[in-house]
Amino acid sequence: MSIIQSFPLFNIVMCLMCGVLSSVLSGRLAKRLSLVLVGVAGVMNAFVLRFVTEHGQYTYPMGHFPAPFGNEIRVGSLEALLAVFFCAIMFLSVLGGEHYIDLEVEETKENLYFTMVDLMLASLLALIYTNDMFTAYVFVEINTIAAGAMIMSRNTGHTLVAATKYMIMSLVGSGFLLLGLSMLYSVTGHLLMVDMHGQIVKLSESGQYAMPLTVSMALMSVGLAVKSALFPFHTWLADAYSYSTPASAAVLSSLVSKGYIFLLFKIFYRVFGFDFVLDHKVTNLLFVFGVAGMIIGSVVAIYQHDVRRLIAFSSVAQIGYIYMGIGLAVPMGTVAAVFHIMSHAASKSMLFIAARGLSDVSGDSKDFVDLKGAGLRNKLAGLGFCVGAFSMVGIPLFAGFTSKVYFAEAALMANGGKLAVAMVALAVSTILNAVYFIRALITIYTPKDGEETKKGTAGCRPPVSMVAALLCFILLNIFLGTWSNSIERAIEAGLDTFG
């Protein structure tokens, strides 16, 4: 066995160990350790991606004990691709917001913040790679705790309320997931996904435990929908994203919910089998709520006067896109959903970082009244916000445009009335996206009159780390938009062996 095959497990263990180590370091050292950790993890996963591209997928039994006695991870090209991408987004998000972590997090607690960052990365990589449902549940809870701690790291009244809302909703979702998993374990006797699937196939053919299997799938689907903020379970999202530090908002919006969605992919494809999911009409429900989220999230965003709440409600709409793609129940729909996970992550994290840069030169205000002309006072933040907005609207050459083309292509392959509904939803949602993002762009590029131009911190220079992160985000977004064919082929190749 090649040493590269051990990298996924080593990555998870390394993140957990660094989390422990960060808790006893100073905030400055913990920050450096976390950035190095994410960078090293990204490089190691890149080697894994190259290995599975050349040699195909493999399973790695932990401790070399075979199932059902041992746990295992399963590594394919799709998992490795997303692991590399998640590490890149995590690195840029933390880098872009690290200056504000120093300002907004108490010095004595800064090391604990980066402990949560390390645990967050460990949980995301575990959700990507694990082939065991109980292990997935354990890391779902680690993810939940880390995300809640990152939200309330600013220790203000708003963040404490936001973290409380997040924890209540997230724990409800975890409860549904655990109930479904417990029920499924009781009828299959297995925790490894492949073994579960084999037993489910036998039970389905014999007609046994039809109701428990249906209920367990429904419970796990609802649980992960709650945790990933699918409409109408999105009520925690706006406060959690709006009041947390820029780095936390970027990580939460771009990665946390995507880890849960990827786990749902695994449950549908590896545990139950997609034919079983189609037979029970689960995709139809996801399609309905996904389309509703696309429209309602965009409508609510139009009425926001706080730029970060606008970006947050835009995320509700974008999560709807992903679930609509799954609900189309065609292979291209899943490809579009996975690609949108990547394009949304690259765009939304950039928007949150850029929004803080605009706020810095507007008297630290996030209200559109005060943001007038902010794009002229902080040109790079304005450019980053502009690129992110163009991507979300679907302007050609940017990642979001390619996502919408893939969703439209998937809709053309769908059966029944989903074609018309999906096309109308894409058109209406795009128009609504344009309404609120163009309004925001007009605001930040309209100069203030007279002495109002001097209000705030117009001469403030953006931190070097923010400059570097925004430039990389812009390049990444353009790369996803212009090299999408290669990425699409990689996603399709990964999905061919995913189940």
C-alpha cells in the first residue's frame, strides 16, 4: 500500500492533534499553526487526488481490521477533489479574515478560535472521506460545536443570540439524523455504508421493514436539510452569518452546509441507493423546497438594508439551487449540484470578506446608506464584491454562470413537469439576484456628495492578508468559470464510481 493512501486518515488525525495543540498555544502561534495546517492538508489531498486519478478509488481500513470489526474510509476522485477545494477555501477565508479575528476576538480566547478552525477542518475532511455512518455522525457533532463556537467568538449580545439559534436548529437536525441512523442500524445491523446498502437491497427485495427504511431515510434527509439551511429551515442563517467575524461568516457560508449536503449525497447513493430514493419520491420533495428556497431567499434579500444580511439571504437561495439539482433526479442534476457547491463556496466567502473591507471605509457600518461610494474608497474590496455579485447573478466568465448553465442542461433531461418549473425558477431567481446585487453595486460605486465623502475611514488601507485572499478568490472564481469543462469531467468521473 502506497503511503499516499494513508494521507486522508493522516489529515484527519493531524487536524485533531493540531486542535489540541492550538488550545495551549498563544493566539498568534495558533493562527500560524492553523494556516500551515490547512495549507499542508491541501497539498496532501492534492497528492491523493492525483493518486486516485491514476489508480482509481480505494478503501482504507483503519487499523487494517476488516468490516464489520473495523472502521474505514473510502477515497475516490470526487472526494479528493472536494477535499482539495475545501482546504483552499478554508485557507483563503481564514487568511482574508485573520486581521479581524485579532480585532474582534478576545486575546485570551484567540487560540481557542483556531482550535475550532482545526476541528472544523477535521470534521469536513471526515465527512468527505468516511465510509462509516456512526463516524459521520460523530464528526457532524464536532462540526456543529466548532461552528457554534466560531459564531459566538465575538462575544457580543447579537452573536450569543445567533449562536443560540444556530445550536437549537442544528441540534434538532442532529436529533433527526441520529434517530434515522439508529433505526437504520436496528434493521440492517451494519454501520459501514456499503454493508448497509447490501442489507437494504435484500430487505427491499423481500419486502421486509419497508416502513422503518422509509422513515429512517426521511429522518436523515430532514435532519441534514435543517443543518444545511434548506428553506424553510433557514431561520438561523441570517443572524449566524451577519454577526460573526468575517472569517467565520466565510467558512460557515461556503463550507459547513456543504459538508452536510455531501453527507446527504453519500446517504442517497451509497447507503440507500439512488433507485430506492427515487422510488420513495424523496427527490420530489427536495425539488419543491429547493425551488421555494431559490425564490423566497432572493425575495427576502431584496428588502435587506444590511449588506451582510443581503449576502446571507442570498445563501438561502443558493442552497435552494443545490437541492433543486438533486431533486431533478438526473445524473446531470447531481453534477450541477456538486459544481454549484464549488462555485458558491468560491463566491460567497469572497463576498463576506469583501463586505468587511467595504464596511471598514464606511465608518464600520454595514448599512447601505453608509456604504455609498465604498467601492471607490476601497477599490479591491469593491472589485471582489463586484466579481462575487456577477457570479451569483450569472454573468458569463464567472463560476455562477456555469452553474446555471449546468442546472438548465439538467432540467432539459428531467422528466414530467420539472423541466418547466426548473426553467422558470432559474429565470425568476436570476432576475431577483440581479435586482438586489445590482442595487448593492450601484450603491457602493455611487460617490457621496460634499463632506459626506470624508466620513468614516476613507483613507484606510486594507490588510495585506485581505488583499492576498481577495485576489486569489477572484482568480479562483474566474478559473471555475472558464475551465469548467475540465472540472465537470472530473465531477462526472467521480460520480461514476461514487455509489
